[in-house]
Amino acid sequence: MEQKVFEYIISSKKQKKKLFAVLIDPDKFNTELGLQLCNQTGIDLFFVGGSLLSRDLTRQTVRFFKQNTQIPVVIFPGNSLQVCEDADALLFLSLISGRNPDLLIGQHVAVASQVKQMQLETIPTGYMLIDSGKPTSALYMSQTNPIPADKPDIAAATAMAGELLGLKVIYMDGGSGAQNPISQEIIQEVASNVELPLIIGGGINTPEKVELAYKSGADIVVVGNKIEQDPSFVETLTKNIGALNLK
């Protein structure tokens, strides 16, 4: 990809073009699913990552998509082991919603030299876990409390702090298998208080929820579990997103 991934995200935001990302968990990945996704139109980004997987599974999955599609492949790491040079970019996540120092800066220190040597594009990302109605893998693995679903003011203040710290993207997530998507109120409050691109994921399993997230202020919507269960869901979503971008 000639254009940097972050430049692509920023230019799309300026043009008010909504982007759609598919999250691939390498622990659940198979070639049949991968080929189906590579043949779908309307996917703008592939995010690769999960809470438990190893470096080798990450590398294998990233290489598959790099060999079979021109769509940018971005690592969405669950820990410092999930980094490989084959991807187009790495979301350099800092868990700003929690108070676990290892996920605020600790794992970043451990992997910084390796990432620099790889010359991998890094996108400093403020990662915020929002309560989704039930415990998720992300909450368990991070050992942090999510931002309450009915506290948009706390979510906005957290995102503003991330922006002032110099982070380039805000990613709000309910976590894998989230019971509820992030509320319209939280997305609107954050979007109205920061100028950064806003990524929304977790619990988004219907076209209506995708559209609501965009209309509330999301620049990128991420869907994972639903597509693992039903790859044809991509076609329904991308048709709706395409129509939304034409408005």
C-alpha cells in the first residue's frame, strides 16, 4: 500500500467517508473464511488480533491477507507478542480507560525496539473499554474496569485526555462477544469533544447498529464475531455503508 494507513484514515475522515473494518481473530481463522472475505467488496481495512493468540498465528493470518488482497492489514494487538513486520500498520494501543500500567506503557517499552527495527507504521491509539453488559475476554485479560455504559462524560474526558497526550486515534470497544454495542450517547459525546478519528467496535451485529454508530459519530466501525459466524453478513453491511457514504 503506497499511502500510509493513518493518512488513509485521516483523508477519509476529512472527506466524511465512513470506513468499515473486519476484525479477524487468528485463533478462529480458517482459509475458507479468509477467501470469502477477500472476495467481498466494501471492506476498507482488516484488523488482525485477539486476546490469547501467539505471534506465529498473527504472522500466518497477516501473510494470508497480504497475499490474497490489496486491502490494508492492521495489527490490533492483544499483547506485545502479536507484532509482525508483514502488516501494513500496527495500532499501538494504550489502554487509557484502565489503570493497568502494563497496558498503559509497560508492554510498549518491551516491544518498542522491535517495532522500530521492523519500520512498521505505528498508529498511537487510545483504547477505551466500555461496559457492554457482561464480562468479555478483553476485560479479563486487561484486569481493568470498563467505563460505565451510562457515563458519557467520563468517556469524553478520557478521550480528551488521550488527545491531549498526543494519541492519534480513539478506539472505543465493548470487547469480543459484547452483549450490547456502545451507546449512541457515548459515541456522540466523544465525537463532539475530540477531533481524532473514532473507531467503534463490540456488539455490532445488525445493519441498524452499524448505521447508528456511524450517524452518532464513528469514523470506522469494526465487526468481528458476527462475520465469523456469517461471512455473508459483510455484503449486507457494505451495501448499507455504501449508501450511507453517498448521502
